[in-house]
Amino acid sequence: MTKVAKSGLEPVKAKLATDVIGPIKTLMKARKNLLEIIPESATKQPIVSGTMGKVSWHMLMDPKSIGRVMKDKLDAYPKSDVTKNILKPAIGESMLIAEGAHWRWQRQATAPIFTHRNISNLAPIMSATAHITCDRLSACKGEADLFDEMIRATFEVIANITFGGSDAVECDELHVALNNYTDSVGKMSLLDLIGLPTWVPRPARIFKNSAIRKMHSMATDAITRRKTEGAKDIPDLLDLLMKGEDPETKRRLNTAEIRDTLLTFIVAGHETTALTLAWGLYLCAFDQEVQDKLRAEAQSVLKGRIATAEDCPSLPYTEQVIKETMRLYPPVAFMSRTALETDELCGQPVKRKDTVMLPVYALHRNHALWENPDTFDPNRFANNYKPDRFSYIPFGDGPRICIGAQFAMIETKIVLSTLISRFKFERIDGKDPKPVLLITLRPEEGIPLKVTPV
Ligand code: HEM
């Protein structure tokens, strides 16, 4: 159990399922918002099990059992086939969905890219984007959709870091292709995550192909250009990937593997980071006391400057706010695995082929693990407090923990502290966001806030 958090007004939350509903109704709800099929009881119980057609499923909120799935018996609980089927056309057998030896060598070859030194080298691009975002907000006439703004900002960062040197038109085209792709993947995933066979038609599958072709050709062009032009003075993500090799076998990624990994980083890293920032700004607007404290920290450290990677260790309260944001609104709010062998989880028998779900949203709001779980209180994370392992998993855990976690934390700190040091954010009556789960935890109609320079 975490430290006692203050109880108080609660920021927006999802309406979880309270009635037992049949498979058709479940599907209809899941098409719109996967959160609505997570039972309310998942915020009180360690495990909830059920069946959907012929598939048995288990939702785990018990940290020990989650540790078994994510760490101790990793190979017995691979990512579910259906999740892989929808991602594979875009990102191939790349790290996010590969298993066993094929996953391991890619992870080892790319891990050095995410050292603190390499991320610090890339951080000036994050600071430059924070600057441009301030300019955009200054021009926004008092109101802006902060989800939209943050999506733009994190896309600029990742596009510059991966496709550095491409012109703005190309980046815009890539952004459109990526949006088409994530929208279609989001819609399909609802059907896939709950275990429907892949032959059931998914409405969005048609769009997906042209978006994927566009993303593939842009990534391949960028790699070919870089091969002729040579590496940059300060290596960007593409240079680092081209140099990456498995320390054991010395095997390097070929062009198709570099392309798939590049797209994996974009797909896995861009919207997740934008959501953390956007939900964080909503929470600051929700609790002005927290916002004032955050601003006081940012202004005393930055003194009018844009934040840099070097400032990050001096922004502990900013880190607390980001951690609490990812507890209440984890961007990856739901993960799913398929059991390959019979097992027992939290006293429940698990059969081969059962679907094991990790509803991070319900885990992070489970009453047995968190005091006043629906309250926003960054002080839970004061003094570098670390919750019990597997009770807080915004970046996953175990060997498959997010490879970009540190990258995302630095980017989020740079952008959040810079924005808060220069602007005041306030809620607009009647325009509170509604959390909707479509692969990631999105605000349904964006996050419109009042924005005033300070
Ligand atoms: C706040 C931002 C982010 C969040 C909340 C997040 C969350 C996650 C989570 C929960 C997983 C584990 C998925 C699972 O086990 O099923 C994951 C994996 C992954 N993430 Fe992130 N992520 C973020 C940012 C990034 C960034 C910036 C990158 C790359 C630039 C990235 C690249 C990846 C990759 C490649 C994996 C797969 C790792 C593996 O399977 O070995 N993520 N992320």
C-alpha cells in the first residue's frame, strides 16, 4: 500500500462496467471504449476471470501474479497473437512484438541507443520543440487543444530524431500516414485484444495498407539517403540504429530491420509521450495548487530559459507530477498476453491459450494497492518513493520493459517544465476530457484548456 494520499476532488475517470453483459453488448461497448468492458470490481479484486465465446480470460491486478507473467515466466506468456497480427504489417517482426531469440538480439543491439549519453545528445531537439510549442501557444488566442498540441510536439521530436534532415512537407505527410495507421490499429485492436479470430472483418483494415506503404517508403528513403551522406556529427537515432549490433554475435540490423525498428520507435514512442504531457497539463489545470508549485520549481531552475536535459535532475516535483499522471492515466492502459501452458495465477487455474490481460488502468486505481486511488496527489511520489514492484507499471516491467522510458521521461520533463514556466493552464467549464481506451488512453474530444502567458 502506498503512502496515505490526501483525499479530495477527483479528476475525470472512466465509467467501468458494473453489470454483467453478454458477448454482443460487450463487443459493442468495446468498439467504442475498451475501458467500459473492464469491470468495476477490477479496482477492488486481485483477479477477475470470465469467458468470451470460447476464449477464457483473466484480468490481473495482483502484483505477484503480474510479476510471474511479465518476468518469471516470460516465455510462457508471450504477447497475444492477435496483437502481433495487427502490428506486424507495419513494423514487421520488430522488437515490440518479436519473441524469444529474435526479440533478444534486437533488444541487445538497440539497447545502447538509449544510454543516458545518447539521449542527452538528442535532447536539444526536445528543447527546440518546447520552444516552438511555446510560440504556438502564445499565438493561440487564449484557448487550445493541448492533446493536439502535444501530439504535434512529440511528433516533431521523433520525426527530427529519426528522419532528421527531411523537409517539413515530408514530415507532414508522414504524420498523416501515421495518424491513419494508428486510428485504424486503434479500432481493430478492440476486437483483437479480446481475442476475436483474425478472419472477423475489421472495418479499418482497408485504410491501413496505403498508410503503411507510405511510412515504409519514407523510412527506406531516409535510410538510403543516410547511407550515401554518412553519419551526422552528433549521431541521431538513425545513425545509432545503423551502427547497432548484437554484442554477442556482432550481427547488425539490415535495411528492412532498421526501417521496422525506426517505425516501431515512432509508433511506440510518439503518442504515448504526448498523452503523458496532455493528461499532465489537464491535471495541472484541475489542481491549481499543484500547478503553482510546479511553476515555482520550473521558474527557479530555468530562470526564463527553455529546459535542457541537464536541468532534469533539478526538477523533482515535475517528476512527481509526471509519475502521478501516468498512474491515473497510463498511456498504455491495457496489455494482453496468451498463456502457452497451464498455470495458476492468484489461485485461479489458467489453461493453455487463455488470454491474460493486464488492465493497467484498474491496477493503478486498485483500492488494495493505493490509498484514495482516484485522487490526484503527486506527493505520493515524494522523496523518490518507489511503489511495490508490479503495482505501478506505466512502462511495463521485466525484460520487456519499455526501452524508451528514460527518453520519454526526459522529453516530458523538458516540455512540461518549459510550458508551465511560461503559461497558466485552466479548465474550461463543460469541456472536461473523457478518457477512452483505443490501444492508448486518449481524451475523446481532446484536452481544451484556457492558456494565459504568465
Ligand atoms: C510516456 C511514454 C511511453 C510509455 C507510457 C510507454 C509504455 C510502454 C509499455 C507499457 C511497454 C511494454 C508493452 C508490453 O509489455 O506489452 C513499452 C514497450 C516499448 N516501448 Fe514504450 N512507452 C513510452 C515511450 C516510448 C518511447 C519514447 C520509445 C522509443 C523511442 C518506446 C519504445 C518502446 C519499445 C521499442 C517497446 C518494446 C520493448 C520490448 O518489447 O523489448 N516507448 N512501452
